[in-house]
Amino acid sequence: MSEHPKAKVLVNKSPIELNEFVESYFASVSIGIVKTLKGVDFIKKVEFHQDKGDVTVKVNGNEISITQFPNDIIHSTLMGILAPLKGFDKVEQLDVIVDA
């Protein structure tokens, strides 16, 4: 894991511009989330894809199976980070890609 992970966020398939704080926050929270999942040891890349509340999690290119409870927590967490950012009325899809 690098000293300063990089995050890319797409809302409804469109990339959004992130300032340094928001990028770092998305990256840190994303890495923290996957560290708690079973079967995750070394983290090089984290990907979340959310489509209408259903979350897919990939770590280092491998999909991690999650149950409904972690799905709901991850969905709420990512939407909570996105909420104070301006310009998003309706989020159908959310993608977060972190290069750790």
C-alpha cells in the first residue's frame, strides 16, 4: 500500500473532480472497509460498484462476496461521503476505484 492512495469516483458513469481532502477521505474509508472483510489481506486496489443500492466489492481484481448487512453499510457509507458534494441530484450508479 502506498503512502498516499489515489481515489477515482464516478457518479452515473461520469468522473467527478475531487480535491485532495475528498480524494484522501474516499481512499482511506474504502481501504478501511475492505480491511474488515474476510479473506482480505494485502490491498493493492479496491473497487466498489454500486447500482441502485446493490454493491459489488473487488479487491486486487477479485470479487469479494458480501451479505446484505455489509452491502447496506457500504452503500450508506459511500453515499454519506458523496452527500455533501455539490451537483448530484440522483445517484443511480457509483463507482469508487482506489489504488492503494
